[in-house]
Amino acid sequence: MEFRILGTGSATPQLQRNPSAFVVTVDNFLILIDCGEGTQFRLLQYKIKVSRLRYILISHLHGDHYFGLIGLLSSLNMQRRTEQLDIFGPQGLDEIIYQQLKYSGSILNFKLQFHVTNPNTFDEILNNDCLKINTFPLKHRIDCTGFLVTKKSSKRKILAEKLPENFPVTFFKMLKEGMDVQDELSGKTYKNADYTIEGSHEKQLAYCSDTIFDESIVDYIKNADLLYHESTFLEEQAERAKFTFHSTAIEAATIAKTSNAKRLIIGHFSSRYKTSEHFLVEAKTVFEDSFLAQEGENFII
């Protein structure tokens, strides 16, 4: 499970920073979290294979978090995508996208499946064999949700090189489930401990998009392996942060410390700051394992 930074800026356009966008890699597929203007160019720049994109999560309908979506969808269509694409986002997002497609005369080669997120509660929006995604409420000027992405623990991994070439396929599942296998034909017992190793443990990414400092979210994101939390302002602008429903670096670090996160990434920096080093300095006064969001950087979870 990996977390790639595509955009670190906030609402006002900046030459040195792009709007919010992040890619989560889970096994062999991708999740895009937020899709600010120009996201498809960042995907090209970092050689990310959009053919592996399966889910898109949009936190809220401020433009710096979704203005790049219609362009990305148009490009996927021109690349002859046929696989269904699931988009999770606020009420009204589907209407916006369908209107843009309608008046541009665009007909997609693939199915768009929209799922409306609930901005008022902790809610499970996806659950399959390897992945679970929950939303949780954030306090911003408009409805906004955070995302908790959980990669489930995997079954035991088989050491295939230790097994005979003619090992029955039906026995593989038993080994993955942790059982020993008795081959009645040969009389041999294959001990699980000899032919498998432990699978991967559960991993969690918590994504806190635009929000005022709000310790109530701690209950939703406890013990996350990686926490991304917006940090629009330095502490000198704490009142400005409160007025605009944003957070400071110290406030983001406080959430990380209180929730017992293993690592914190801060981003969404205001255009008033030309450099971001002071954000890290302030965050580390509260939470040592803090990191700056830097575009192109990839964090292994």
C-alpha cells in the first residue's frame, strides 16, 4: 500500500504547487483521492498507469479538489477505457459531471458509477476481499468528508518454490487458510509452517481534507499507519485558519498525536507561503514523525 503526493497547494493557484490530488496504490490497482485542476498532467509526469485506476474519492466540492475530474474522465475515454469507474463524492457531483458530458457532446466508452457520501456520520462506502473504505465528517465551510482506507490483512503466503511441481491446486487454499495438508496418495503431510509465511498485516491511511481543528475526528482515525491532514496556515495565522475553517501545522500535529498515528503528512499550504519548511518545524514541536507533502514523493504504508 503506497501513498503518492500529486498536489500540495490550496485554493489560490500557485506556480510552485498544484491543487490537491493523491494516489493510493493497493496491490495492483489505484485509488485517486481528490482531483484538483491538472491532475491528469501530474499522473503523466510521474508515469502513473491510469489504466489501473479503479476508484476516485472526492472530499468536497471546492474547485481545488475536483476541477480536474472532467478532464481526467475525458482522457480516459479517449484512451478507450471500458472498465467501470466508481466515484465516491458529495451530493451533486454526478449532476456536475453529467452536465459537462452532456453539453460537450461526450459519450463515455465506460460506465461511471457514482456513490453519494454522507457528510454527517462515519460510514462504510466500500468493503471487498482486500479493501475497506470509510468516510467520516469534517468541519469545513461546505459539506466535506475524510476517508479512512484500510488494506485488510492477507492470508498466509505460499512458498511455491518448496512445493512439488504436481502439487494439487485444491490444496493451495488449505495452506493459505493455515491448515496442514495430508496427501492421501503419497501419504505425505505438508506442514503449513514449512510451506507458508505470514501474510501482510492490516494497514490504514487516514485522509483529512479541508477542515477546521476538530478533535472529534480522533475517534474515527485512531492508530492510523499514515495520516494526511491539511495544514493551510502557520500558527501566526491561527485566527485566519479558524475563520476560513482550515487548520494550522500545530493543529494537524495535535490530531496526529492524539489519534496515535504512526506518521503524519501535512499539505494544502496557503499561497501566502512561498516555502513550506516552517510548517514542518512547527508540526515537529508537537509530533516528531511529521513530514511535508512534496509533490511526486511516495510513502510506503
